[in-house]
Amino acid sequence: MSKSNMTYLSSGKAKDIYETADGNLLFEFTDRVTAFDGKKRAEYQEKGEIIYRLAEYWFGILEAEKVHTHYIGCPTPTRMIVRHPDIIPVEVIRRNYVAGSLLRRYEAGEVKLPEGVKPEEGAPLPGGMIEFTTKFEEVDRPVDMEEILSNNWMNGLEIEHITDMTSRINTILIRELYDRGIILADFKVEYGREKNSEILLADEVGTPDGCRFRDKTEFEDGVISSLDKDVFRKGTGDLSTVYGELFKRLQNQEEM
Ligand code: TMP
Ligand code: ASP
């Protein structure tokens, strides 16, 4: 599919986005990676293709489980065609274990942990935790229900619906990752609204850019071994090696 009959729309942290002649979107997965709101940047060869293949893999599994997503198809490696809903301007974060900004915000006194949860990386969050952040502000900022409702970003029923959808996605991801020896610490998803108001899963899902994956054996021994972008954020490992390892583990069980 040539880019000449498409309109360039925007570039995200890792993707370039085009509109196709029939009104869908084309995601071009690039080798870019950023962290800390774009302050840390790099490129890794073949990163785009790994992210694309993992996103395609998870959309296939979720669609088969009747999770409504924007996924349409993949014309070539690194390019994905998706529907073009109105993006809900709220990012949804689902957490199973303490990590990342939750711990940072706790230490800064900005957030409370549920009763009995230890303030340390890897501590379980029984029943999980859902958080919302802004999507279209310069820096993503946690927002509460009140702000979401008063800005009309979502109504109460929609918040309930995407909370349920995110829980279902969490259950499916955990189930699929378990046999590959991988723990899902947390992840981020985004949703869109179609013309008929139906809500669908948008952006990408199940990739090491947007999830925290931990090696299960090490995790059970109390060691945090990241199979995700944390190695880049913290400078604790080579992103290509780690993304390659994650890809291999998922590929070994299923033809991708
Ligand atoms: P956080 O701990 O930094 O809030 O991140 C929680 C999860 O959400 C983690 O798996 C990374 C993912 N995430 C994104 O995919 N994009 C973002 O912009 C942010 C802030 C987090
Ligand atoms: N993805 C975000 C950024 O690029 C934050 C992060 O993943 O650390 O700034």
C-alpha cells in the first residue's frame, strides 16, 4: 500500500499515523522509543516490527474473545490498518502490582495505596487498580472521575464500560502470558467511540512499550527482571535484546 494516496495526520512517540482514502487509519510502527515525556529518546533497529507483530498478535486474540477493537488488518510488516473512531481523551492504566509512577507518586505523597499494600516495586495489588490520565496534554496527568465527568470526556456508563473492558483484557493477557513464564505488572490502553457511540479498544495493546512484563521465575524469587520498556527508562538493559526475548517467548507457543 503506497503512502501517496494517504494523508499524513500525526506522529506519536513511536508511530506515524496516516488517514487512508477510505477514511481508516494507517499506523506505521517506527523504531523510535521515548520515555519521561519525550526527554529520553532513541531508535532501535527492528523495534517497530516487533511492536507491530505483538500488537497484531494481541488484537487477534482479543477479537477472538469478542473484545471490540479498532483492528482491521496488516498490509505489510510495520503497517497496520485500523478504524478511525473519536479517541476518548483519557488513557486507562490497569495495575496488578506496584511499579512505576504509582510508587513515585506514593513516595511524593500524591497518592494512597490500597489498605495493606506494601509501598515497594512488585508488591501485589489484590483485585487490581485502575487509574486514568489525560491523553492530549503536554504531560500525562492522573485524573479522577469527577474531572472526567465534568469535562464530558466520558459519561458514567462509559467509565463503567471501559473499566469492565480493561478488566477483561487484563484477564486475557494474564492467561496468555502465564504459560510463557511472564507476569503482567501493569499496562495502558486507550479507547475510541464510533459514530454509533459504540466503544472500541484503540491504539495498541500488549506491547512492551505499553505494558510492564516481568519474568515469572525471577519475580517469584523476589527479583524484578523487566521484559519491557523499563530497561530503557531505567537504563538497566538493552531494549532490542529484551524485546527480542519477549517476542521469542510469545512466538514459541503460537505461530505469529
Ligand atoms: P506508569 O507507572 O508510568 O504510570 O505506567 C503504567 C503503565 O502504562 C506502564 O505499563 C507503561 C504504560 N504507559 C504508557 O504506555 N504510556 C504512557 O505514556 C505512560 C505514562 C504509561
Ligand atoms: N511513554 C511515556 C513517554 O514517552 C512515558 C513512559 O513510558 O515512560 O514519555
